[in-house]
Amino acid sequence: MKKLYFIFIAILIIQFCSSLTAAEVIKLPEPEKEGGMPLNEALSKRKSSRDFDETKDISLELLSQALWSAYGTNRPKGYKTVPSAVAWYPLRVFAFLKEGVYEYDANNHTLTRVLSGDYRDMTGTQTELVTSAAVDFVFIADLNKKSSLDEEHKYRYVYLDTGHCSMALGLFAAANDMKGVPRAMVDVDPLLKLLRLDKEDYLFTLAFSLGY
């Protein structure tokens, strides 16, 4: 009887660990790479909006499309939808959702959970805005990523790179009848601490709120 009890407990532990592992990494749906709203129409509709409907969540399909638009791969060798000086691609992209914080892996098109729980309020000083958005994206540059650039140009180009991502998200929002706004008013030190990133090595560059 005791042996059966331990076997039962072992099975439960294995099932729990398996479900936890499955929940840690989310394989995103394949993004649509053809069709959609014409570019000129998306440009004409692009605007920054700060009033979001907090009752509406983003679907996994649209989240997948948004991440791919902003920093996904579109060619072999990891080349992306947005340009980067000397193909450096130093940015790490985090998605802050109601259920948790996730990091985007562009090469595998997956999300890896970093934290469980709602931390959207950490992504900006305008709390009502950031907590009503369906998702808040945070862009952080890894300054230690190998590159031929010198230090001066690294600091210059990380903001240029993030600007490309921001515009891509703005066009995505317009093309999908969503609202979005890029933001820089963030209490950076607590944010980096939350993500367990050393401010000597990582640089916050921008946040972007997306919703309805």
C-alpha cells in the first residue's frame, strides 16, 4: 500500500513538472506574411492612442503577429523585419500581459515566461494607461552582445533600432484596428531589477502599449 502511495505521488510530481514546463514556453502561431492592409492605408491610419479598453485582451494570433512585425525573422541567418546596424540586433523584447511577463525568442518564434502575475504597472509611470493596454512591450538593449561597433555607436544605434520596432508596431496596430502608443516615461531601475538585468549591461530603450 505504501509503495502504491509513493508511486501515485511520483506520478503527480511528474505531471505537475510537465505541465509547468509546457506553460513556461509558448509556441506562437505562424505569422501571416502575405496580404493584410495595404501599406498606404496603414500609414494613413497610424496614430498614437492612449485610451484603451481594459476589458479586451489580445489573442495569441495577434500577439504573434505583433511580435513578428516588431522583431521577428523574415530571412535566413536571423535577419529581421526591422533593420539593425551591422546586423547587430541587440534588443531583448518583453511582453507584459495580465497573466505574466514573457520574453520573445525571434529565432524560434516563442515566448518564454519570465514572471507570473500582472506587472504591467512597472512598464510606465502613467499607471492607468499601461494597465488598461492588452499588452505592454518593453525593449531592452543588451550592450554586451558581440558587435564590431564601438561604445559610442552602440549607444547611438540601440535607439535607432528601437525606433524601427516602434514604427512597425504602430503600423501593425493601424492595420489590425488596434491602438498603440510608444512610451519612454518609465522608472527604469525597478523595471530592470524586476527582470533581473544589471543596469551596467542592459539599457532600457522604449516601451509600447498595444490594445483596443
